[in-house]
Amino acid sequence: MTMRLQNKKKRQKNKILVLGGAGLIGSEISSILIKKNYEVIIIDNLDPLCFGSYNRIKKLKKIKFFKKDILKINIKKYLIWSDIIINCIGWTRHNLARNNRSFNKKANFKTVDVILENLKTLKNKKILIHFSTLSQFNNCKMRLINDKTSFNSSDAIGLIKSNAEKLIIKMSRRYKLNTVCIRLGNCFSDELQIKKYDPGLLATLVHDLIIKKEATVYGKMRKRNFAYIPDVAKFVELLIKKDIKGYVPVNFIGRMITIENLLKKIIKKINFGKIKFKKMPMRIKKIDSSYTKIESKNFYKYSKKIQTPIDKCLTNVLKKLTIKET
């Protein structure tokens, strides 16, 4: 029976396995699905390098959590139990990745490989939802990225994520697996990791405003694609109700925001700080997406209007931080 033929009552009983469910993205998805009365199992090894934290999920009702590394357990029994697998395992700390290739490969490729190798042996076809990236394309000269655009990269993390995405495409076609690959831009949530090293673009900008009283922008009118994690969770909740067949690529349509304009909004809200412009280094220029248009027919096919207004996003983010000029 396909998901399309299932009635609403039965759909609510879908069993969902969230891998990396205690991370920033995974915990948000787990929370919304549990509130919608789905049966959810979370597996996470709580590695601090991936920002895993049990505190994010411990208050969830009916939580089924296992602190495990999927590369060290028999993951197949959990896959057999589930109807839908959401793979939120991944590492996006780019500066660290340059010096820790083994962890980068483990988090961003080997985990995907072991999931696929087990899925291909199952008679009952599951749905795998995997998170990839829009941020590490070799796209300095690319003017358009659509769902079918091949993901190539020379960035330390982008290269491994690209290989994982290509493996998903290959295995989906060969073994008739039902998979969704969601490419995300610069992610942020109400929980900014500003005290961590290499915490992400928005967290770095806020951190620099607090500590240095200024934030550096490489090049005027430079844009980035921002994805608000609660919106990502809403999209996944809508997606799992659909009938997924074969390989489905999705570019998550976030907000193409000019970085300096975003900083101006933040500075206005916190009442201090300034912007410092610098020439863009080549390492950033290689993967810069300032002039790249992002399109996705599949995003609009599977979603409704889900974007939280940016001013509300920033209010939610900044109200959890104690920010004052010292």
C-alpha cells in the first residue's frame, strides 16, 4: 500500500526513525513529528562536534531515544521497524573539516553508505529523507541551481557531501529505493551556537558583533541562502505525507538575503555594532553563491507556504541571547 492510499488515521501511525535526532535540525524535526502523534525513534551519539545534545529532546513526550553510533550497531533492525528514515547526521563545520578528514568522511559519507547498504536488502521499501547542502557547490560562475543540477565541490565538506548525494542517486536507481535529498543553505535556528568554534555564518556574525563590536562582510551586496530550521521541520512534516517514488531531489527554497542588510536588521535590534567590508578571499569566492539563482519545482510540489518572516526569525533568535554593549 502506498502512502497515497493510506487514510489519515493510519498515516498518523507511521513509524519514523530520526538519525541524528538530537542535533539542531534533527531535534526540531523530532519535536514537530512527536507533537503530530507520529511514533518516533531517535538515534544520536551526542557527538559535540555535531552539536548533539540530549537537552534538546529530553522534554519531548513519548520520546524513544538511543545514544548509539549507527556505524557501531546493527542499524538494520531499526530500519526494519521504520516506515520513514530521516537522516540528519552530518557535519558542517568547514574550518574543522579541513584538518579532520576522517571525521568528515565518517559523518558525511560512511553513515549514508551504511544506511543504503541495509536499505537495499529490505523487501518492504522505506522512504529515506537525507539532508545535503546548497552552500558548497563550485558555483562562483553558476547562475542557476535547480533540482537536477549536479553537485560538484572542492570544499572539504562539500566534496564528501557531493559523493554521498551521488551515492544516493546511484543506489536509488539500481535498487529502486525511495529517497529524498534535501539541499539546505546556511541553516540557523533560535539556538545559536555563538560560543562554539566554526558555528555557522549567522552565529559567527552575531558573535563578532558581541565580542568585536563589528562584523566582517566579504564584498558588498553579497548574498547567502538562509534556511530557518523550524521552517525546514515544517517542510519535512508536509513531505512525509506524500507518495515518494524513486529519487526526489529538492533544493530547499530559503531566503536569498544580502548579508549587510541582514546585519543592519540585527544591529538595529541590539542597538550597537557596525559592519566592516573586506575583499573576498579566493577560498570563499570559489563557492560564493551571491549571484546564483536557486530554483526547485519539487520544493513547491511538496510544500505549502512555510516561511517564517525574517524579522520574526531574528526576534526569536536574539531574544534567547543576552546581548548588550560592554
